[in-house]
Amino acid sequence: MFFDMQQLAADIRYKVLTATVTPRPIAWVTTCSSDGIANAAPFSFFNVLGHEPPTVALGLLRHPGKGSKDTAQNILETGEFVIHLVPHEMAASMNETCVDAPRGVDELVLAGLKTLPSRNVAPPRIVGCPVAFECRSILNQETGPRQFAVIGEVLCGHVDDAFVIDADKGYIDTLGLDLIARMHGSGWYSRPGGLFQLVRP
Amino acid sequence: MFFDMQQLAADIRYKVLTATVTPRPIAWVTTCSSDGIANAAPFSFFNVLGHEPPTVALGLLRHPGKGSKDTAQNILETGEFVIHLVPHEMAASMNETCVDAPRGVDELVLAGLKTLPSRNVAPPRIVGCPVAFECRSILNQETGPRQFAVIGEVLCGHVDDAFVIDADKGYIDTLGLDLIARMHGSGWYSRPGGLFQLVRP
């Protein structure tokens, strides 16, 4: 089946892309507005892009008529964000922060989440997430009238000691983190499974 | 455990990032050099970034001393690439294209892969991959001396009819695609598994 992207309705394009580019790692992102109100929301248009310097990409969408989501607006205003990877036991809390709360409402409070201060940026770190990366935007690139891409530099990372096998070597117990990823359709997610190893030629 | 990215050696930063940002979807990318020699290589610094227009990001690294990989060089020269999602049954073939072949050597031939012409771009499409997206670069952003980020527009997509449930609605049999994703460490990958559903609030 051939899908000409320029001929497809936007919502169908979205479905074709999100049903095929799977699994997608999840960035549960905290930001602060310029007047200091915190915000949290999950995004699966996310990945690492490099390590010298360490960079990540986020794809952020605007709602038609409603303007940027708080996360997008806050990154544009402050350049700062914290990315958390999400363990299965925090899935329900993460999902609560998908709620379309009015601007200025702190989803962290709504979801009953506890936070700690970050080291290098203003947005707080969510307690209970085994991995968090403090980031600063190095590029905010408009890619369409309703979307932009953020490339951020990772300033520092926090990894729960329980999952650090050897800090000097950067060995982490990846499977122990039990991170969820975004799959297809209406709210399908996955946990780690089906592992196999390939030896690089 | 606190990891200050500016204090860590590059290889340790790489390990911390790739052991935590998991699972990562895989783009098996074909490109052509300006003199028409095809190339294929897999990348897991990849994701969708938006759908209006449909965009994807790729993070491409340079080897110290050896310059850009063919994929990076070819995208800089031509702006064109085809992204394939990789089914488990093609995992071994994909892995063969990780080989560090000299520039000008076609990994597709080395791995015994068959290809079809693409519709809108010069790089060919790999036979046996159930999903392929023809892309054109809209931004090549240097993010460090040895890496750059590509944001590409998806011009069109090909999905194997066997996995298209309803083309008009964009319904795809995601699990049927049996796509592999990149996990941690030395060559760990995953197949789909551990699915669960969350109802958005």
C-alpha cells in the first residue's frame, strides 16, 4: 500500500506514522513557565541524537486553535527541561499528566507527584523515576505551523543507585528499570520483553 | 547516582544514554552518494517528530579520524534517504549492514539484499521490510564536531498490504509487523511484547 503523505489527511498521516514507528521511548518532561509554574507531560516523539555533546530531540505539537502546549511554550520561554524515563510502576501517574489542564495548572500537583529540585535547571525532578536528564535547548526549530522540534543538550543525569551496576563504566541495569514505551493506537504501551542479541560483524 | 555529562568521558556518556533511553525504534536507512552508489545502515537515534508536515529525526555520528559515515555524507550531498522499519526476520540482514565497509561499497550487495526503486527519491527501497518511508532532509544541524542531526520530511510511505487493516483510516497491524528495537549494551534488541493499555484521562 502506497501512502502519499501530501494527499493524506493530517490525522491519517499521524496514525500511519505512530502505528509503524514503534516502540517509541517516552520522555516525561517537566518544565517551568517564566513565572515559575511547573508543568509535566509525556512525549513519545523523543530520542537521543548524539553523545558529543549529549543531545536529545523532542517533537512538540500545537493544538489547532489552542496554541502550544505548556511544555512547548515553557521551553520556548526558558530553554530548560528535565526528561524522565518512565518505569511501569509510574505509568498511571504519567498518564494523569496527559490531562489537558489549563495553562498555569501544575499537573504534578494534580497527579499527586513529589518532586526534588534539579541541579542545573529550574524544572523539578519527579520522585520515583529511576532516570532523569536535565537539559537545555540548543535549537528550537519550527517544522510546521503547528509543530516544532527541540534539540537539547543533556547537562547531567540522575540514575537511581539501585540500577547502577558500575558508575565508572556507565553500566546500568537496563531491564531492571522496567521502562515503558509507546506503541500504537489508543493508549497501547509496552514493557521490556522479547530480548535477543546480535553480534556486530 | 549523579552523572555530570561535562565531566564524563564520551564513551561513558554514550553508555549511560543508550542504556537508559530504551527501547529505541530503528531506522534502517538507505542513501545514495552523488555518483549513485547505494548504501544501507541502521540507526537507533531516530524517531518521528511531527505529522504536519510528517517529520522524522536522525542523529548521525562521525568516527574520529574517519569522517562521516556514508549515510551522513550522502544525506549532506543529496538530502534524500529512505527509512525502513526492521522486522525480526530481517534482523540478521540488517546487522550485516552495520559492517564498516569502505566508502563506495554497497552494503546492500554485501548483505545479499534485493531492492526496488523508490517513487520520489533516488535511494532504493529494501525488499522484505514491511514499512518504508521516503524522506527529504529539511535541516542538517551540526550538534558537535562529530555529530549532526537531520530533520527530514516524509514524502510518502510504503506499507506491506498484509499489514494494512484499513488504509482509509490509517489502521495498521502494528504487532504483526514484528519490528525490532534497540536496547542496551552490546547488541541487545527487543521484539514486541509486554503490551498494556492506558485510557487517556
